[in-house]
Amino acid sequence: MIKKQFILQAAKYGVVGVLNTLVTFVVIWFLMRIVFGVTGDIKASDTAIWVSNLIGFVAGLVNSFLLNRRWTFKSDKNWKTDAFKFFGAFVVCYIPQLVLVWALNRYAHIPTIQIDSTTLNASMICQVTGMVFFTAMNFLINKYYTFK
């Protein structure tokens, strides 16, 4: 049976995850749309994918560390040790996520989605898919390793 503490931590991690997702997505969207000019049916370049993804995830990483350490897992360990483990967990989750996003963007045939006046092109759908993959994997590593 799943313990109450696990469910509570998973719920808090989910709330933090929503905030991180918003931070990450807004940064990625801004970079891809405004900086790299990826709009409509334009497929993002590898540079746009890699740079936008990295900067977006680092922004989410900082937010995630601060909120999860203090609120979700209530760690009272040395913050430098937690930060080192948290960064290691990030790398372990980030690399396969980035490869997934790149491969989907490069090889998958994903249609553009139009929601009212908002267009979600294939490149952004790939980014969102990677974010979901990363979040699930990262929760488990942080729960059982970083903030154990």
C-alpha cells in the first residue's frame, strides 16, 4: 500500500512541477518563438531545440531545487550536498529527455495543433512531451536519492 507521506510528497511535487513546467515552457517558448523565430509550420533547427531546451530547463531546475528542497521534501541537510545530488539527478533525467525531444522533432510526423488563436506546432509538442517524461523520472530520483 502507498504511504500517506508518499502521496503528499507526490502531490506537492506535482504542484511544484506545474510551476516548473510553466517557467520552463515560457522560457522555451520565448526563445523558440521570439529569439529563433519558430512559428506556424516552421520546424525548429537543432540549435533552436538544444539552446531553448537547455536554458528553459535550467530556469526550471533552479525553481525546482528551491521549492522541492524547502517545501516538498523539507530537507535539513547541507544545501550544497542537496544541490550536488539534485544537479546529478537533473543530468541523469535531462540527457534522455533532450534526446527524446530531438528525435521526436527530427523524425516524428506530429501535426500542428490550433487551439483558438494559439498555434502549438510540432516542435513545441515535442518539448512538452519531453517535459512530461523528465518530470516523472526526476520525481523518483529526487524522492529516493536526492532528498531520501
